[in-house]
Amino acid sequence: MATAVEPTSTRTVVLLRPAERKRLEKLATAEHVSAGEILRRSLHAYEKPASDAEEEVLTLLVAQMNSSLDEALVSLRTARTSIRQSLDKIDAMQREQAQLRKKREK
């Protein structure tokens, strides 16, 4: 005897105003997902919020991420300064070599 298998998804009709439909499609396109996935994500947003412990962990992770980003920006700025100095030195050396060539040609 066969047993009934519950479907993994069911079809639901949702009525939206034209502006809401447009917004839904825009979100789906931006996220590279279906409109249904945007609606599922919206439902998940209504679920029980994170516990205080989870919220604390998330806060710490965000702080670490911000700190790492700040360090990365400092490293990038330092690298850009070093590159600029190197390029300036190369330009000066090339100008000096060009002047020496001109003197030799005379």
C-alpha cells in the first residue's frame, strides 16, 4: 500500500499591488533569486529574533569585521603610498638617464 508523500513546496497565490510586484521583481533580480525566494526570506524575517547570547556573538563578530576592515584600509593606504614613492623614484631615475643620454649625444 502506498503512503502519501507531503510535497516539498506548495503553490500559494498572493495578490500584490503593481508597485509591490515591481519591488518584488526588483529585489529578486538584485539578489539573483526567484520572487518566491524573496517571499520565503520575508517570512523568515518574522521568526523569533536571536537570543541575547546570539545577539552578543553577532555584535562581537561585527566589531571584529569592522576592525579587520580598518586594518585592511590602513594596509592599502600604506601600500599605495609605497607604490607612489616607488613610481616617483622610477620617474626620477628615467629623467636622470634621459639627461645623461642627451649629454652623451652632444
